[in-house]
Amino acid sequence: MTGGFSVSSPRARSWRQQMSGRDPGERHRASTPLELLFDLCFVVAVAQAAAQLSHGLAEGHAGPRLLGYVMVFFAIWWAWVNFTWFASAYDCDDVVYRLLTLLQIAGVLVLAAGVPAALDGFDFVAVSIGYVIMRVAMIAQWLRAAHDHLAGRSTALRYALGIGLCQIGWVARLALPGGWGAIGFAVLAVAELAVPVWAETRGTPTSWHPGHINERYGLFTLIVLGEAVAAATVAVQSGISAHGFSVSLLLVALGGLLLVFGVWWSYFKHDVTGGLRASSLRSALLWGYGHYGVFAAIAALGAGLEVVAVATERHTELSAVAAALCVAVPTAVYLLIAGPLQARLNPTGALKQRYVVLAAALMLLIAAGASRLTLPLAVLMMGLLLAALVAAGVISAHRAESRGWVI
């Protein structure tokens, strides 16, 4: 990218610095404390969405709750994605930048407060208000970048214009009746996803940092995994408090632990920084966009484990198969999305996709047989299956060490 670069420094904080594109080859680029705080505030909204999904699944309202979850999670994820990629290119860490980030944090907290109403009765007013607050702050950041960074002005203005038009659409969508609201959501979601494609391909590409982006996505994956662990732990603890310790809950806890650890291992076994650095804009966007499914599936896995822990103590009307599917489906979705994403940027190190697809299919088959296996045993078998997939990756990695793949 042409133009000067500015890098944050430990000198006295100024009210306003020149916002220029940062060096995409900057060494030792790491997430800032402000970015970590930003992530933690976003996970509040993720936790709310997962909790509401869990309650809906346990009550037998899978269809409406899943639709609401998909819609709410898009708002959470997309606002996080936009801030993350902007910060990778333009974080100047002055007072104005911090205050605009604070405004985005306020927006996500408003969104989080509106999640129960959105998933219970499809009342998206609070969610929409919180989302628009975040996006207005993002427009201000892009306009500032357009003013300060002449080389990237056309791209920044396209971002600001595209985001602004989408926000008008989101506000107008609240007036749509019934099913038209869902149609409006789909149209606006596609429009939001199209803004970066339009801005980056028609203007000067932004100078995002491959290593920084990889780290940011990894950290958010860890936070979502942590939320999943917390949800499952609380459910198991509630079961023990109400009915005492049981072998069934032990099997659920062990199977859940294996699933979470397997997801962690499979995601972090390779560094895709090099792949991002060498990839085309199209590949980078596919990788970034694909993480909607990765994050949403991991959070849904936590909700599913919570449902299983409750169902094990017969607190729901769900059948064993339905409860097992609450775990198997998000795990299978994660495998089918994360596997190709990693393979695209690290083809020499990825496990062959037929094994990933086979593991996902077996997850669903195990869930379908839960009525005969018993629910806790089915969850344990899913955990063991994912552990076996990870072990296959480890063995394959050792066989391929001569080609430079290490775990």
C-alpha cells in the first residue's frame, strides 16, 4: 500500500494523531489491550445468544430459536469483523480512536441486552439499535481514515458510504411485517458482506496485517470456546446440585471436554499467517467470512452441551436423539467449515477432507443412535471420535515432517 505508516508508541497519549495505513509487514504486531477488552464485551452478547438458544432447544422450539440465533449472531460477528480488520490497518490508538471504540462497546452491550427479546419474540428493536450504534462509530472511523490517509481515501469513502446505506436499511427493516423481516434481513446481510468486496476491489486495498488478523481470530475463537465450557460447566454443576453426582453426568462432562479440546486442537494446530500473507483478496475474504460458521458453531456446541446436561437429568421433553443432535450438528458444522478453511490457506498441513467429512457424518450417525446408546454414552462417543480425528492429524503431521509441517 502506498502512503506513510504510523505505529502506536508508548509516548504520551495525544488527543489526535494522523491516521495512516499501518505497515502490513510490521514485526511483533500483537493485539492491544483495547482489542482484548473489545472482545470480552462482545462475548457477553455471544453468551446471551447461546443461552437463549439452549433454552429454546430444551423447550422444543428449535426452529424459531435457530433462526433467531443465526440472525443475532450475524450482527455480533459482523460488527466484530469490521472493527478487527479496520484496526489491523488503521489503529492509531489515540484518544479519539479509543472513544469511538468505546462507542462500539456501548453498542454491543445494547445489542446483548436485546438478545432475549429477539430470540423469544423476534423483537429486534434493541438489537438493531445496538448494531446501528456500532456501525455509526465504524462510519466515523472510516471517514477519519479518508480525511487523514489520502492514498486510501477512495476505499475508506466506499466503506463509509456502503455501511451508511446498510444502516438505513436496517432501521427501515424494523417496519417490515412478519416474514418480510426475515427476507429483509437476508438482503441486508448480503449487502453488508458485499461492502468490503466493493471497497477493496475498486479502491486501494487496506493494509491489514496477516499475523495480527490470524491472532485476532484465534483469540476470539478461544473466547467463544471459553463461553462454551462455562455454559456446559454450569449445567453439569446444576445437575449435581439438584440430584447429586452420577455416572451419566460424568460421561457428559468427559465427552464435552473431549469435544471442546478437540475443537481447540483442530483449530490451532496450524498457523495460517503465511497463507494469509500469500493469499489473494478473495481467499482472505473467504477465510474471514467463513469464520461466521466457525464461531456460531462453537457457541452452539456450548448450548448443545448444556441441553444434554439438562436432558440427562430428565428436565426436558426432548428425546435422546434430539438432545444428541444439539451437540452433533454444531460439531459437524464446525468440522465441515473449519476443515476447508484451514486447508485453503495451509494445503500441505491440512488433514484430507474425506476424513473430516467422514467424521462429521459419523457424528450425526452417533446422535441418530442415541436412543439405543443412551444420551451420555452418545456424547462420550462423539468426543472420542473427534479425539480420533485429532490423533489422525497428529500421525499425518509426523509423517509429513520432511515437508515442513509441524504441529
